[in-house]
Amino acid sequence: MRILLAAPDRDLLECYKEILETDFGETVTAFDGAQVISLISSENFDTVILDHDLPLTDSRKLIERIRDKGIPVIVLINGSVSVTCLTEKVPATAYLSYPFTSDGIKDVIMNVCQKSSSGGKLTAGGVEIDVSGFRIQNGPYLTAGEIDVLQSLLSGGSVTTEDGAYISALNRKFSEIGAAEQIKYRPEKGFGLVTNNE
């Protein structure tokens, strides 16, 4: 596996490069958006990890450029994941909030890589979802967190209010494409996919 890790803090880059290379293989580093653009244009990567505040770039445009190449993007953020992040035209594949542990970043990478190599499909809300492409068929991009919520709902697992941002973003995306179902909370049953007229 080949990872591109980009953050403005060079000490942080070296620390995480060492951790990632131990578990995932070659990790190339960059400290600004211009370097990331140059590297993704000339080299192949399995995953890109970006600090949200990377200098010399518009992070939204950079995320879109990377995802359009079919490369999963993990974005490191301050604070929690918001509906605003998740409903961008092209959201990151996954988000990880500072501070995080080495196990935390490894878990996110493994989750993203597992999905991107799965070749799997889901059907939820009458909509087909390309799990490995992190996208609703002929529709918007999804994040790994949104796919986790859908997989949990479809398998009878639990979804909690902690998943609220993902639920809200999924409902917006389902509405955008005219899906017949939404995720709603039902007393005594919890969250589930329900038709819009229920």
C-alpha cells in the first residue's frame, strides 16, 4: 500500500510517517497543497491523508481533485464532523478529529481500505450504493461513516444519536436524488429506513 500524508507540521508528518510505514508500507509526505497536487499528478497512491488546514490550497477543490482520480481521502480536522463537511459537493472519504491516537488513524485507514477494495454494493432507500467507490449510483459521494451507518441499519445493528451528522447528511443526499426512504427515529424501534409517507 502507498499512502500520501500531507500536513503543515513537519514534526507531525515524520511521526505519523513512521507509524504508518510500520503497518501499511510506503508513506510519502507533503507539507502544502502544491506538493500534493504535484505528487498525485505524477505518482500513484492508494490513500491520501490531508490536514484540513493545509497551506497553498483550497481543501475542497483538492479533495474533489483527489476523489475524481478514484483515490480515497482521509481529512484530519479540528473538532467533530459536521453536516456541512459531509454535504460538500465532494466530501472526504473519511474524517478524523484531532487529537487522535496511532490506533485511531490506523482504524480509519483500514476501514477506508476495506471498503475501497470490497467491490461491494448496497441497496438502501431504494438506491444502489457503490461501496468501493463511496458513491450513490449516479449520485453524490458518500463518506465511510455514512456507509457504516447504512450497513448498520441494513444489518439490524444499532445507530445512535452520535451518528446524527451522518444521518442528516444521508437524508439530504437521499432527498437530493429523490429516494423513496429516509432515516428516521421511531420510538421503541430506534433509527431505521422508512418511506417518506410513513
